[in-house]
Amino acid sequence: MPPYPRAMLDDRDRKLLDLLQADAETPIGTLADAVHLSISACSRRIARLKEEGYVARTVALVDRRRIGLPTTIFVLLRTSQHTADWLDDLRAVVADIPEIVEVHRLTGNVDYIMKIVLPNVEYYDVIYKAIVKRISLHDISAYISMETLKSDTAVPTRHLRGGAG
């Protein structure tokens, strides 16, 4: 069972979600005009989307280059330990290192992938030492991103159930 009840969403809901993902600070009047609703009806819909968990949170996206974190490194981890205690240790390590911005458990011959943002490539050594000091790994491999071809925080809304999409 999904964590939130699936309300019937219509095209206006999807459009609102798309607009909010593009710019959560868009004035309510502009949003209402875009979906052909009154301001109060639009406001109620947005409140419902938030209440039902379709909008998980609202954040500000900081320009990494402007704050001195232009480098992205992807780190592949392989472990021979697959215990709950080891996973708890990994969760603690990644929680303590703010430069690690994403971690995913994978299928295949690699167990985890981390996305790390850094001021420069050389700083990876600091992160590497912080990781290997605290958890046992079979292999750790780093890959420097040379170019970002796509980076987006918005997710497609066309897969939502209800209405046309």
C-alpha cells in the first residue's frame, strides 16, 4: 500500500506540480491564472497537494559554482559485508559528510554509488580518508564528472494516476 492515499489528480494538479517544481516562489495569482482557477481554489489545491504528500518539501537550490563546489565525483562502493550493522555504519558515515549529497544502493557488481560535491579534485582525498577510516570496504572507486549533460530536480508528473496524462 502506498504511503499516501492516491487522490484522483487532474491536469490542473499536474500543471501546478510542474509549475511549483520549476519555481516554488511563483506568485499564487500567476499559478491560478496558469491553471484557470481562482486564487482561493488554486491555494486550496496546493494545500491539498502538500497535505497528501505530493509536495514533499520546498527548498532553495544553491548555485554550487558560486559557493565554491564546482567538482562532482561519483564513488562506487563494493562491500563484502551486507549486515544491518554495516549498513547502519554506512548511513552514519554519509550523514556526517555533507559533501556526500546522494547515495544509492545498486543491483549488479557494485553495491552503492555516491555523488560527492567538492571544491576541487584534491579534496576528494579528505572524503576518501573519512570514509575508509569508519567502514570496511572491498573496493572504492572514484570517477570525476567532466561535464554535466543534464541535472534537474523536477520529476515528470505524467505518470500520476487520474485524469489525462
